[in-house]
Amino acid sequence: MMVAPFAVEALQIFLDHWKGETLYRGDKVLRGFDEEIRDALHDNMVKAGLHVALGCEFTKIEKRGDCLHAETNKGDVIECDQIMLAIGRAPNTEALHVEKAGVELGKRGEVVVDRYSKTSAGHIYAIGDVTDRVQLTPVAIHEAMCFVQTAFYDNPTPADHDGIPTAVFTTPEIGVVGMTEMKALGMGHSIDVYKSVFRPLKHTLSGREARTTFKMIVDSKTDKVLGVHIFGDHAAEIIQIVGVCLKMGATKKQFDSTIALHPSAAEELVTMRTKSYSKTPS
């Protein structure tokens, strides 16, 4: 998830002052992310004073006087002044009638394209969220650049959706690039996992108990870094440059041979020398 800076600031102000109820219909927040990062976020939300209800959905919401009365599938009743729903989105193609031009739509209404962003109508291309591939603004820009090379410069260029740096602007932030453990194992990799959980130096002065988590997934046979997962302050800023490293095929040895910048949280990337554990595909 990436959000415009002004939206991030507004959301942060909201979260910093909100002590309320968080409902999530799954068994753990942030489906698709690394399991330990998900746990770290959940624990931090609870410590911040939020009540997180898992496996929970609204069954009824109605206005009663000056407040909202909400009921859930767990039988809970919530009385509050505001409810914010984050329920995803679907491609808005219904009114376009693109099928009349021979453009195929998928089950969710998305425009079906090949790796070059070409639709089933050979003269029509589609990029961005409407194709329901990766719904991020920088990804749409990348797809557009590939389209220009393909359509106007006679240089067929497929869109590359691997290794996209991703941030979740929670407090603190989450930064992710590359594979999770489950994804790596599912693709047949034997992996070594390096992990560090620590209290950032700046918080020893402030007295805050905030913890930062760094995790690195490495192919045990090739030493190639497959994924990096960070939960901590400025994780989004750190993960951008890590994305460059992974795109270049960096190995754990190359990370280890890089001199650390001290004192910084990011130095954990080059000082995690002790393997936490290893796993092989089942």
C-alpha cells in the first residue's frame, strides 16, 4: 500500500489520536505479508491502546441519535461516532462497454492483458489499476514506460512485477521487498533466515519501548537475498534502496561485506551475521 504524502500525514494524525476498535475479518492483520511482521504490527497496535478483533465483520450499522450503533458476527455491539471501512476496490469498467471492441474482461471486471499490457483486441492496451495486477501508482508508471517502448520504439518490453518495494504506513512503518518465507519455500527455495529484533538507539533516550524488526530471506544454495522485511521507523525509506540491491541480485555475502553506518537502524542489514534458522521446501 502506498499513499500520497498528504494522505499519509492525515492518516497518521488520525491514528495518533484514535483509541478505538479495529475489526479484521481474517485471523491476522495484513494478509500476504511476512508472518512475524504481521505479529509485530498486531502487538504494537495493542500496546498503542487499540483493541484488535480478529475474524470479525460488521453485520449491522445504523444511526442512533448522535452515535453509530454497530453489531458484529461475534455478537459484539460497538457504540461510536465514526466508522471507517477499508474493504478494497474493484476495477471500474462496467460503463466502458469495452467488450464491444473485443476487449476481454476478467471475473472482477478487470481488463485482461498479456505481459506486454496488450488486451485481446490487438490494437488496444491497458495499464494500471484497471488491469488488477499490482495496484500501485509507481507500478502503473512502470507499465506505461514499458508500453511506450513496446508500441512506439519497436522494443517489446514486458512489465516486471517482481521485487516491487512496498510500504505500509503504520506506526511504525513496514517496508518489504521480495519474497516472504512461504513464497520462497513455495517456489522451491531452501532458505536461511536472518532476523534481528531490537530497541532503536534513539528510543533509549526517549524511554519508549518501541521495537524494530529486520528479517532477511536468503537462498541457502546460491546465497542470493530473496526478500527483506522491516518493521520500524523509516522502514519505507530504507526499503527503497534495498529494492535496488535485490534487483541487482545481491547476495548475503555482499550485504555482509558492506561497512555499517552507525548509529542507524539500517545498519542491521549488514550486521545480521548469525543465521536464525533454515527451512527447506516440504
